[in-house]
Amino acid sequence: MVKISVFFCLLVSVCLSVVASEEVKEMDQEVKETKEPEKKPDLKIEVVSLPEKGCDKDARKSQRLDILSMKYTGFLENGTKFESTDDHNQEFSFQLGVGQVIQGWERGMLDMCVGEKRKLTVPPHLAYGDIGAGERIPPAATLIFECELVKIDNGPKPTNVFNEIDADKDGFITRKEVSEFLIKHSEDKIEPESEEHQKVLDNIFLHEDKDKDGQISKEEFSGPKHDEL
């Protein structure tokens, strides 16, 4: 599953309020409109089925830092399949809570028992946002995943990724620092000026740079930023 390390966009609310005094109404019927931020849809989690042995309070459930092995199939809202573990004859494994998957998965895979099946409906801001991912996932796409948890393993404790990216240790991550970090840690050769690489950077800063000042602060950064004991 393709994952761009971007997470945790804020949910905001929407309403339209009309403010007008009686004096203004009598004079020229002016109406002042104040728009509040648009409310974004939340993640929808449906439990399709539980394992035969049940999923009671004593059963192990997925938690942050666990390594999960999953079977899944992903669809666009129109029913088009864009990815499935069945196509590769292997499960998909990732560590929960460290930024390896989209935010919809980070939230939607918590407290899940081995053998449990869920259906996740993931809105764009918890998936790939307004940029999309490659040719299969268009911009602003709501994604639907049919998932089954196959295995839970203990995962390693995360390192301070923020400090690793912040090369000059000034407490902020620049686009250049993110680019250099991705190039350094990629198994494939990355062309810094390639369109694909620039889109990855665009997507990261779209979600992580909350105040849009061109850099990511430690407070904005949604990945591991502490050396956890």
C-alpha cells in the first residue's frame, strides 16, 4: 500500500450565520454573512465480523507500536478497486502509530482483534488529501477499505524522526531537509527535481505545515518526535 508520511489534519466545523441589525434591515436590507470553517467528514469504522473465539476484554487487541499483518482491499467511492493484498498473494505489514500508513488506518486499526474484519470509509483529509497518490488514487478521494487483521506482533520503539530530519537542529523542518531525508533513506534512486518527488513533498507540507509558513515545527510534526523509553 502506498503511504506518504503525512498525518493528523485538524477537523473543523461549518455553519453559516447571518448577522444583521434591525436598523440595517430597515435601511437597505443588508445582511452580513460570517462563514466558519467547513466541517470535514469523520472516519467511519464498521465491524464486519469478529473471530469465532470472540474478542472479549482478555483478547489481545492492536495498540500503538504493534506490528500488524493485514489483508485488505481498497476501493474508490465509485467501487473501483485500486489495491488488494489478494493481487500480491501476501499480507501487508506495518507498525501502528509511527506514520507508516495513512491517518485513516492509524485510527481505524486500533483495538482490533486477530481475525476481526472491518470496513473503513476514509475521507480525503485522513487519506491522501487534495493531491492523491499516483495514478490510482485521484485528488480529494474518499477511500473504502475492507480489512482483516491476521497477526499482531510486538514492534520496536520508534526513534526521534523529527531530529533525524532536522539536519541543522533549529527546531524546524524545511522542504530541503525533508527532501534530503527521503533521498537518503529510499531504497530506490530518487531524482530530487522529479515531478513524483515534488508531489510527495507537496503532500507532506500540505498536511504537516499547519500555519503554511514553509516549514514544519515540532508542534506541527505528526510523526515520532521523542526518544521513547
